Amino acid sequence: MQAHKHEHEPSGPAHELSVAIVGGLHADARKAAVARLLVDVPGSVVLHHDLATAVAGTVVRTVSDASGILSAGEAPLVNDCACCALREDLVPELRRLADAGLTRLAIVELWDSVEPKAMAEVVTAGGLTVTGVITAVDPALLLPYLGNGDDLAERGLAAAATDQRTVADTFARQLEYATVLALVDSPDADDEDRELLAQLHPTARQVPVTGGHPGDLAGPAAAPTPAEAEAESRAGGAPLSPLAPLSPLASAALAGFDVEAAAAAQHPACALLPAEADAHGVSTFVWHRRRPFHPERLYEALEDLTCAAARSRGRFWLADHPDTLLHWDAAGGALCVESAGPWLASLPDAAWDMVPPVRRAAAALDWHPEHGDCCQHLVFTSPGLDRDGLAELLESCLLTDAEYAGGRAAWKRLPPAFDTLLEV
């Protein structure tokens, strides 16, 4: 899906507005989370763009509160791209709400396959404040969606005519970008489902989507943190007190969100990848080596490696492209391999000042005296994971001692098995 570049210039001072983004392919869970927020935060509204109407040439926009739809309109497609129309229409609508000064929290409910990263960056670039990014999840549907290799287009979920994403990789990115996961109470979910979710995104804050009013939520409600109280005050609400606490979900929506940090956490060079884990039949296997892959042997093993786990990701080092950091991103039995730019070790010292500090810090933590930041760092998460078999297969794809001793000049002469995948 091609991003449509458009610069949003702030139109002058606006009433400070908190924006919470709620997304996810689990539509029922997403709608439940949005409905919960509308009840929990008085003065909140939800802005939703329905991309299902794109076949008719427009995207339908609705603004609603807890009582129902307040207004509706249409946004024309941009370059035959429904997602691009959403990008163009989102910030002006949010600024209109901000300027009116009546909205405490604007909840942006993303359409099914829209990914939160792009929308959070669009909103922030438009001069507005994103205070939360939430992906709604039904734990019982986690593995079925991660294992679904269908193209979005086959399911009627494509956001543009050129959209080539799959259900699995889209859901994985929705899940892993959000700092908050809103979980519906699913009677079909078991310990394995919950453990898989915890291992896939161990740093996420998990918040229940429950019925009733904030005071009816299970457990005693905590007094707001200073950051939450400041966010609530900034959003135009009355100062919070221990007698009028936020619900856990509302608290998460207003707690704050760092767009730059979230992007860095997804970048293959400095991604916050899961650590080793093994519980309730679910395992996360972390494989780290300081020797490049042989391109042909790795290529021949791709199908087995991709299907070995429900989800695998990380960065890898290929002998015939020794200066290129390569991104590994697999879900639903499909693998995406792409260049993520040069390894820092391949850059001249003068170029380091142009590299983001978080990238330099990540490289420094993993620096090798001979190879710098060049390495294999792959993480596989799945129920029933065959750790030993996976480790053996990965090891067999590395250069042998004799191949390694040949040095970089010899490595570059190896058969270029990945050139088609990398579009070299």
C-alpha cells in the first residue's frame, strides 16, 4: 500500500485535545473497547472512517458519542486509495473537534485492516497529541489470525487496490505496535492463548474491556497517576481525585504515547524483541549468532523456518550482502524479507552523526570487536515449538568454518539466492 504524502500545517491554536487510537482486526473486540471508552470518559467522541465503502469511490466518516451518531460525511478516494483518503481527512476532522472545544477525548476507531503506526504518525505530524494507541484483542482468536495467510483482498479487507498484505502480517503489526492491548473476556480463550499473547508482546499493558461503569470494574480502582491526571486536565476534564478514578481502559487511553519511541521499537535494527520464554505449551526461542548465513542454504530452508512458528521476526546477516541489515518478518506461513539499510559497522565514522541515537545505543549494546553490529538475531514464538529442530536447521544455514575463513571478498561471490526477494 503506497502512502500518499501530504503535509498538514497546523491552522493556528486549537483547544488541546487528547487522541486515542483504537484498532485491530478483531472487530467485535475493537467495537467493545470503543464503547467502553465512550462510557468511561464523559465528553468523548469516536471518529471512524469506514473503508468498506471505497468500492463506491468514497470513504464514509462518522462522529459518534455514547448516545449514537452525531454527524456523518464522505471523503473522496485519493489516488484510488481508501487509506490515503483516511490520511487526508483524519487531521482536519480532529482539528475541527479540537477547535470546537467540546470534546474531552477523540477516539479514532480504525477500520479493520488499517495499521495504527501510520495513523499515529499522521495525527502527531498534524500538531495533535496522541495519548494512547490500543489494539483490541479476543485472545481466543489470536492464533487463528496469526495463522491466516489469506490476502486481505480475498477477505474484503484491502485498504487499496495495490494492498498485498495478509491477514496474519497485518494483525501481527497491529498487535506489536500498540502499547496497550484491550482484552475482551472470551469464554473460548485458554491459558495457552493468554500465554501466547504475553510472549508475543511482553511489554504491552494488558487492560480488560469490561461492562458496567468505571466503579463496577473488578478490583479497587487506583488513584490516577500524575501523568494521567495531567492528561485528563489537558483534555479539558475536571481534575481527577481518588474519589473519581479513571477506569483501567480510560487510564490507558490518556496515559501518553511516544510516536518516535514506538517507531524505534519496531525498527529491525533496534526492535524490542521478546526474550526467551516457555510456559503453558508456548515457547519463545531467541537465536543469536555472529556468523553470516550462506544464501543458498538459507533460501532452501525458508519454507521450513517460516512454518516453524506462528510468529518470527528479527534481523539477519547474509554473506553475499554483508553490509546490509536484513529484516525478517514472518506470520501465517508467509515471510517478508527486506533491506533495512546498512549495518552501522559498514558506515564511515562521519556518517554516524546522522544515525538516530536509539539506533547507535542499540548497536553499542550488541557490539562485537570484529563484526560490529552485524549478527543474526531471530525470535520465534509459537505453541508446540520444536526448539532443538529449529536451532539445528538455523545452524546448518550458517557459513561453514572453511567458507567463513574465505573472508568478505569470497562471501560476495556466493550464489545470490536472495536477489529476487530483495529486488536487487
